[in-house]
Amino acid sequence: MADGTLKVGTITTSSGSGTITLGQSGETITVPSGATITNSGTATGFGGANTPMFRAHRNANVTLSNGTNTIITFDDEDIDTGNMYDSSNGKFTPTTSGKYFLFAVIKWSLNGGINYIELRKNGSNTASMYTNYSIPNGDHVYAISNIVEADGDDYFEINVYQGSGGSETLYGGAANSFFGGYKIIE
């Protein structure tokens, strides 16, 4: 072992249970290119988690009047790992700073006109999807997503503008209108 190489097939503790430590503080353990790491146990301390995360949907249909901006309250939570989505006001308020991937989908009956969906941060538009032309009558799906920075004091919400000339229906249901997101592992 003059060159510092230890060649063995298996390393175990003398008792058959316990902790085996490779290296010490300040050292680097290198796994060479082409090597495969197989985990048959529990991996801890690697990577990170995409939390907090949430997904909420609009439970029931809502009628939107012509010429109105409406903050959509997605009132039924499907998942909320950090209790940071408020289903009473439709706001996601991540208290953990970082970058987040946020998305929303709405399905509504539309009869032309100017219509859009916005992702808002602290009340200001950060991303939008809209039409400003006459679209065929019927059901339409708008989807929006963005990567946003949150500093722990920000909130995010979904705003829609309905300008078809009459009242329209935004459809509820877990597969029709929903809002969600998660923290990106950096």
C-alpha cells in the first residue's frame, strides 16, 4: 500500500452495524468518470428538495363580468408542503428565499375579445398570456409559467382579464383551473 491505494471488495464495520466514515472535514472524495454509484439504502444529505411546493385548483365555476380584472382564488389545495398557499385569498407567499417555478392553467368559455391571464408578484405583472383578436366561441385554455425570484416577503397570485363583451364562465375542477409551483434546487 505504498502508493496509498486500498483495494477491497467490501467494507463493513466489525460489528456488522454502525457508521463507516470516508475522509474527514476539508477532504474531497472523488468518484471517477465512468463509475456507477448504486444506492440500495437511504440517501441523505445529497442534492435538495423542491420544497416548498404547492398546487391548488378552483373548486367551482365562477362567472366573470366583461371588462373586469379578477384575482382568481384557487380555493381547494391539492398539496402545500410549507403551508405557504392561502386558499382564502389565492396568494402563494413563500417565506423561503430562492428561485421558484410557478405555473397556472385556466379554462373558460370565451366569445372573442381581449382576454388574458397574468402571474403577479406583489401585485405587479411578471408574466402574461393574452389574445387581442376575435377567437372562436367556445371553451379555451390559457396556461402561463415563469421562473421568479422570491426574497421571503413576496407573494404571487393569478389575475385574469375578461373582455369578451359579456359575462363568461371560468371553470372549476382540479383538471380545469389550477395554480402551483415549487422552489428550484440551486
